[in-house]
Amino acid sequence: MSKDNTQQCIAFEPHDHSQCQNQLMRHAKALCESRRVKLTPRRLQVLSLLTQSHQPMGAYEILDCLNRQIKDEADAKSQLIAPPIVYRALEFLRAEGLVHRIESKNAFISCDHPGHQYAAQFLICSACEKVAELDNPDSSLLAEADNLGFKVDHSVVEMTGVCRDCSKVDGNQNDS
């Protein structure tokens, strides 16, 4: 992997995550504003939860977090969120390219590159479960499909393995 791609795979690199989260949220808000679509408070809450780490969350995990937040703010069961609300928010966020579904985990993660127009590609650590999104628009697989006259509707590449930090802990690091 080139140095440029390594810097862009931020999940596996030391970084100020609050700055990372703030940047993603700003970019998402600007993108929705430029597209003239509404990033409602509930959609914003879901997106904010997904930007809190580089680990994917299932829809019911998101639902639990949102309902815990509501219970902490006020003890009123009538305000609890139902699953369809979370699914509608996730559907909107996916349609706008702000979150991705990690197919193998049946979970969601915020998009590190909101607004990109190419196939999603992920590195998934099987030890710590962090997910890094690759920013690599060059996809020979998609080009080959196009050459064959095949129109791709959806493409996701998920590679599982062990990240550098987990390799060090397990003593499995290969000298490169």
C-alpha cells in the first residue's frame, strides 16, 4: 500500500479521533446542504454514533445507544425510538453516501470519504474489529465488468485480516 493510501486508512493509524469525527460531521452536513437534502436531528444522531469509532455498529446496537441517550435525558418511555426510525435514518445516510453497510457483519460504519463515487473497499481486522475504508477509485474489477458490458449496480470489497497493532500483540507481525 502506498504512503498516500496508508495515510487515508485512518482507522489503523494513530490520529486525533475527535478531529476525525468533527471533520466527517462537517463534511456530511456540507454535502447534505449542497444536495439540498435534510439531515434531520435523528439522522444526525445516527451519523454521530457511527463516527464515534472505526468499528461498525448493527442497527439494534444503534437503537440501544439512542434509547439509552433518551433515558439519560428524561425518564419517559413514550419517547423511546422504534427500529423503523433507525432503519429509515440508515437508509437515508446510505443513499447519500454518508455510511456504508459492512455486508459480512450486517453492520454500518460512517463513510471516511463522503461523496466519493466509486466502489466501497474495506479492510476489516478480525481481532479488534476496526474497519478501514480504502480511498482507491482505481478498480480493475469494475473496469473489467464494464469492458464485458456488465452494468454493476452495487459493489463492495471486504478484506478481513489482522491489523498492524493486533499483529504486534499476537506476535504475528511479519518483517516487511
